[in-house]
Amino acid sequence: MQKLTQLNAKYRPTPWLFNEHLQLLYFDLVKKRFIRQQYDHIDYLKMQDGGETAITWVGSHLPADTPTIVILHTITGSPSSMRELVRDLHRFTGWRIALCVRRGHADLNFSIPQFNLFGSTADLKEQLDFIRLKLPQSDLYAVGSSAGSGLLVRYLGEVADQSCFKAAFAFCPGYNIETGFDKVHPVYSRYMAKKIIKRFVKKHLQGWSHIDNLKELLTSKNLTEFHVRYYQLAGFSNYQDYTLATNPMHVFKQIKVPLMVLNSQDDPVCHIDNFAPYLPEIQAMQNIAVVTTKKGSHCAFYEGWRTQSWATKLMADFFLSQK
């Protein structure tokens, strides 16, 4: 931690992005339009049950022993929406980037009708097996962004000291998925629920004909309503089984690798109050460090007139310190 000079200086947001809403809207609606990062290629993977995922790559030309950063994307993420994070981490570290794309994202076919907002650790393990087979000499690091941090933490807890990652970074996590959606700003909650329903449910209605509560699911007005109703889409018969298999906070105390977590106190999506119940337990874990800032919004953290990400520089420096 002493090597991370950023943590000894105050984070100062871009002056004209002075509140959480401006930061978030700029991140989601403006900045993404100007990122020209191209991917080298994409590998399409068939999971053991026949489902489809993918891995998109940057830095494929690098030497075989160059470290690789595995990125787990946001709740509606895609290679297109994750370009800024991919570009910055590649630029700051000089390492290879592997973006793991979950089922149904980036127009992947729902060859098996199954969709989990937070992804599946079984799928992730298959993706990681593919990466390790392809790059046996490369040390692996991981970043989970927003919903992707839930998948990352769930994986780290499930595998404990068998993790293939040397270090990991959870970016703007929501912590407990059973309560976190209740605290999302209502405007963003309605917007995101509508976006998820349109992109992952309505677009594939024929594949969801077996869902008992499909009509109710389609009328969900916010993220909380959608989340408690969609468990059959994720392959579970009830909500309790879904949360037991998915919630990262059920297993986080088993994490063994170095993990840094970053939250902003003004995050309107993954509210800082989600962190409070776990503070005493996390303080007792020597391998986890939680960094909080007064401002930064959700996955934004822009600073300077050129709107550079303060957060991605911290991720890169953290990984370099663990090399």
C-alpha cells in the first residue's frame, strides 16, 4: 500500500463534472463515444451445457510471459462499453487484456436459455481454463467492474487459496445483491431495469417461454422488482437458491488473494451504505483493502480537464505493486 502514491493525495474530480450525476452521465453517454480502442480478436467459447460466452483480447502480440488482466464487465456490459477501462489498463501497465463476456451480452446467442445478471462462476472457471491453456506462462490479475465485481468476489471466495489470480480489484461493488438494489437511485433503477428487460428479455422472448412469471417479469418497474423475479432466467427454481449460489457476500470471508476495493461515497448506483455491514469483518482481513473517496460517482472517477480516470491508474499501480 505504501507504494501507491495516489492514496496519499486527494482525488479531485474534473471541475465541470462536479457531482455524481454529471460524472455518471458523462461516463455512460459521452466518454464512451470517443474511445477508439480496437480489440485484436475474439474467441467464442461453448460452455459445457452448450451455452456461449466469449473473450475479447488486447495485446495478443505481447510475449508469452507478459501478465494478463482479466476484466469482468458491468451489468449490461459489452466489448464496446468496456473500451475505456480496457484501453487505460493496457496503456498504464503494458500488459495483455482479456475481457470475459458473459452469456447474452454483446449479442451472443442464447443457445441455452439462461441469463444471470452477475454471471456464473462455472462459466468464469471455464473461461479461465481457456486463458490458462492459451497462456500458461502469463500471471493473471483481475478487475471486476460493478456487477462484474460481484462475479469476481464470488469466484475468489469459492476457490479460496486455489485462485488463479495473483491479485484482484473490485471496482464500485454493490456488496450484498439481496439488498443492494434497494439503494439504487430510483431514476437509475428504473432506467437500468428497462434497459435489461429490453436487451435480455424482450429480444429473446421465444427462449423464455418456459418462465412461469414472464408476464410479471416484463412489468418490473425497477431493479429490485426485476431481481427478485428473474431467478428462473438464471436457471434456479426459487429466489433463495439463486441468492445462495450467486451472492458474493456469502463467501467473501474465504478470499485469500490480495484484493483492493474502490467505492465512492456519492455513488448513486452501488450505494456506500452497502459496505457498512461488512466493515468489521473486512477490517480483520489482512488481504483486503477498501478505498473510499468522497466523490467519483459510479465507475467514473474523472479528474483533470481531459477527464482521465483516477480509478484505472490506481488499479494499474496496485497490480504493478503485486507483480
